Amino acid sequence: MLKLLDADSSAVSHHRLLACPITGMLAGDPGLALPVCVVSRIWWAGAETLDDLLDEQFDTDSAAMTRAAATVAGAACITLLPQAVVAEHGYAKDLETLLTRELTQGALHAADGQLADLSESSRDSFSWKQVMTSYVGKTGAAYGRDAAMAAHLAGASASASRGWRTLGRLFGVLRQTANDRAYPTAEQDADLRNGTRTLLLAYALESAEPYEAETLVKWSDAARHDITARQELWDRLHGPAVADGYNRRLRRIHGHVSGLLEQLAPPSTQRDLLQWMIDTSVVDSKVNPLGGGV
């Protein structure tokens, strides 16, 4: 397990510490959320390992683990180890039950999102609604889990905890869209190479005329093996016609998440910190149109 954690570069992501400003806002103690951060650290190491294994991108040499060993360790990280962290912390029974429930529901929701992402692609599968559902599950569920666990630790009511879970899930969507922008060129774009259904591609298909959508689907299928098709698709997705509309939708998500934050917590430096995390996620998510800026 330690080998897997050591090999996981995602530990540097400060956005995965969102539980700390939440307990800081609600209970005046950011450190109250440290067990949640430990859970998050372990879970993400497992989830990203399994994702790399599925994409055949797991580096057995740097991890010093075989693929089989990494599969077992990754599965334990997203199921058993988070449960053990909570169980061994000595929380009151009612609180432990709430936290354990968040772990279980978050894992199931994340699995549903990942399965939706892996299902056979079709024209309908690229709808904004369907891909958004996948994002809310495969990435949003983990952030929603952390936000709700932090709220429970701070003694929030059931309705407030639901609000924090919703905020966390939408924040997770923004973290996924930011991750989508990690590739600076078409040649490096692993999402296009793997045929991943991204929100950007979903928006392009939804906003295109039928004949244009058919071309985009053909390019998407061919992009897995053909760099020319990948470049054609990349250029289309980064053109102003797609990028400008997509960025407007991101701004609407940003407004919704920010509005939820204002409802859930009064002004404070901790709220400002979480707002900064939301703001930077949107900045990192936006598509810079070819030939122009945003």
C-alpha cells in the first residue's frame, strides 16, 4: 500500500483539501478535517491507479509493483482502507455511522460514474446531461463525500450536510473539467486518444448541426489511432464556436457553486479560501479558443 501512495503524484493537489476550510467555517478548526484528508489521499491513490491500469498507462517500474499487485492495492484503497481510518479514529457511534455511510455511498456513486464513462459510445451517449452525470459520479462523488464528512464532523444538520455534499459534487465536476485541460496539444491529449467522453466533446456534439455531429463522431472514433483525425477534432473543439459556448456553461456552474457556498456559510477567511479554490478551478477549466483568448 505504501508503494502505491509513494508513487501517486496527486498528493500535491491542494484542491483535495477542501474539507479543511469547511470545518474551519463551521467549527472554527480546519484541523478537524485531517482524517477526511487522509481518507481522500488514500482513495485517490487507489482510484487513479485503477484508472491508469484500465488505460494501460500504469508504470510498474516507478511504482515497483506488478499490475496484479497494483490492482489489489488499488481496490483496497478505495474500499477497505478508508473504512479502517474512520473505524480506528474512535468517533462516537452515531458520528461513525454517518461517516461510514458517506464512504459507502460515495464509493458506489463513483463506481456508477466510472461505469457510465466506460460504456459503449454512441451519439446519445455524448449528450451534456449524460456526460455530466458521469462527471458527478466518477469525480464529483469523492469531493461530495469529503464535503459531507467535513460537515458531519463539524456538527452540521442533515439538511446542511446535504447542501455541502451537493457543493462538493459540483466542485468535483469543475476539478474534472480542469483535468480535461491538462493536455496542451492534440498529440498529447489522452482523452481523445482513449475515446473519453468529455463535457467539451458533449457540448460540441449537442451544439452542432446533425451533419457536423456525424463528422465529430467519426473524428472521435478515428482519433484513437489517427493523429490527423485527432488534430481535426482538437481544432474543432478549441475553435471559438465551441469554446465560447462551453466556457459560458462553465461560468454558470461556477455561479451555482458560489451561490451554494454563500448560502451554506457566512463570510470568513475560510470561506474566501474555498471560494478561491472554486474560482481557480474554473479558470483552469476554460478553453482558450484557437486564435483568441478568454
